[in-house]
Amino acid sequence: MSDPSRDTAAWTRDHAAGLSRTDRNTAPIIYPPDRRTDPDNHLWDTWLLRTPAGEIADVDGYRVVVALTASNDLLPGKRHDVATHRFYYSTDGRNWTPGGCVFGDSVPLGSRQWAGSAIYDPETGDVSLYYTAAGHRGEDALSYTQRLAVAHGGSARTTADGVRFEGPWTHKTLARPDGEWYEREEQSRGMIYTFRDPWYFEDPETDEAYLLFEGNTPIPEGSKACGGDPEQQAFNGSVGIARASKTDPTACELLPPLVDAVCVNQELERPHVVYRDGTYYLFVASHRHTFAPGIDGYDALYGFAADALFGPYEPLNGSGLVLTNPANAPFQAYSWLAYGHCEEILVTSFLNYLDYDRPSLDDVAYLPEDEQFRRFGGTLAPTVRLGVDGLDTRVRGTLDHGHLPTAEEALPETEDERIARLRGADGDEERPGYGAR
């Protein structure tokens, strides 16, 4: 069994001082697709149904994604208040069919359900869905209590028409913050409280199971952290980890965080790991507005790398910035999720706000309602291709909206590759910063 005893790695202000958009980390402009993934519902945070080993699950020829959803007649800014898990299935990883709600109407934990991960046993068809239970069932006023939860006992089955999830499901709370490694809600002095986004991961080097999640590091009153500046101390995000079990989905033991961002960023969302050739690539999503005063960050995918699951982690590209939106469309995509594909890493996300370049997402509320609806995507975004070389990454190109290939599928030639092929080894034609769609 791995010994997690170690110092938590830090994402520091010195690292974050190097945050800057370049051709290597900036995605191309996104244009709306011809049709939405779901014509009836907003769709945002999305995750693939995976095997315990982390591969894309094959459910009798189908691949499946689960997403947070809300009716598309609801103002986009209100969607988190009623978030529901729905699923979508596809035979080609391009065209997705809505399958309906995963759980139906009977979810005993939380007033709504936020992001997580879903694991499929190819031998039995059984599914365990790890998720965030937010609020309390039956509450009159929304609360923001969060705990890690799991629904188990269900299964994914195919019919003549496609895929369905079957119960009965058993829902169980897995973990609440301990107040020592992970801040409790009553300890929070920050702008946003977090204890959410459980991500199941089996370490291929040790064969042990874990849950990664997002939390906050407690900073006591009078602490000298951040030079004793209480305003900066309110920004205290962390990537948490808990020991899980390969046989009992309800087992959970909190361990010290893998990374913290005290004095840097308050919210390290949806942490997940891609393992490649002995290196653990740890990714998180974060917002521009959750960076501490004095740091200019972006809505972006950030990443770290280590030679072991428990670190120590170093920021990718020096600053941690891996993939962001262009300056003239700073909120076009969010909630990036990475997975390995041959020598690349593929990154999916959802289409957020288009035709919108105001400095803050808060300003969306000042738009007329019809404009809020028009500018919100609420559907799967183009998949981004990343090249990876040690601690360095670069954008290589994009695939179509919602195109999620399996590891066996060949990818189209990028513009970089086309130019290299045409000019040959002796050519000197200038290469573009990233491949064309």
C-alpha cells in the first residue's frame, strides 16, 4: 500500500506570475455547431463512462457520457441550482443521443447533484457513479453544503434502441471535510466554498484505488500565510485525495492534499489524472475571478506533473497554464476534461458564453434575458488536441464538437503535420502555432 506521507505540493504566486496566453496554450475561436448535443437541455460539466482502469467504456458498441444538465427554458445562470445527471450515448463518438436522467426522480442526497465520475465494470455491466451532493433534500432555500457521494448497484444495459441505466441505485455519502486537511463550510472565509468533484482513479503502478476531489485548505486566523494578508488567505484551493476501494464503492479514507494553491487560487475544479509513460499529469479547471489579488489568470485548464501519484507535482509549462480561451472570447469554453490518446492528450469541454468579451461573467446578468439565452452554448465544445513533452504542452489542433475518439481511433492529420509532410526534412516553411480544425 502506498505511503501518502509527504509535503503537499504548492502552486505558488511565483509560478502564477508566469501566466500568459501564447499560441501554445490558446484554443481557436469556437463557432456554434449546427445542432446542440441535447435540444431540450443545457449541458455543461461532462465526463466519460470509464472502466476501472480508466479506459473509455464499451457498452456493447456504445460509448457513454454523463453530464450536468438543466432544462433549456431556464436562464443559463440558474442551471447550477437544479443540476441533474443525464446521459448520452454514441456508436461513433461524434453523434450523441440523449438517454434521459441517470437516476430518475429518486435522489435522496442533496437538493441537486454536481460533477463527479462514472465507472463501468465490463464483466458485469455494473456502474458506480461518484458525484457531489449539494444542499439538502427538500430544503426551502438553497444551501451550498457539499459532500462526496456515490450511487452504486445500478447498471448500464443496451436495448434495440440504445443504452439505458437500470437501478435500483443505493446512494451513500462518502466523505465530508475534516476541518484539518480540508476546510469545513463554517471555516470558510473565501468567495466560494468547495468540497466536490470526486474522480475515481486506479494507480497503474500500485494497483490501488483513490478518489481525487476539489477542496480548500484551512487557514487559521492570524496565520502568516500570504504574508499575513487575510484577503489573499481567502484564496486557498486544493486538490484533495482519498483512499478508495476496488471492491467496495462506499469505502473512503481522507488523505492529505496532493496540491494546494494557498495565496493563488480559491477553486481547483474537477481534478483528474492522465497517466502516460510513468508520469502522472494532474489537471484542474479554474476561473479568472478565483485567482487571488495581484494575479491575472484565465478561465483555463491548468496542469501539474509528477513521477508518482503522491507527487511532488510541478506546474506544467512553468506556470501551470495548459489550455485557455482566446482573448476576444475569454469565456467560450469551460470545465475541460483530459484523457490520453496515443501520443497526445485530448481535452473535451462545454460551450459556455459566445460573442461575449466583457471582463467578468457576472456581467451576463445585466444582459436582456433573450441575449443570455442566445450567447450561452450549453452543448459539447470541439475537442482539443494537446501535444505533451515532459513538462511542456502545446495545442496541436481541434476535432469537431463533441468528437470523443477511443484510443484505437486514428486522428486526422494536423496542419503542422501536413506542412511537415509537404515540405519534407529540408523545408523551412514557417509552422503555425496550432493546427487547423
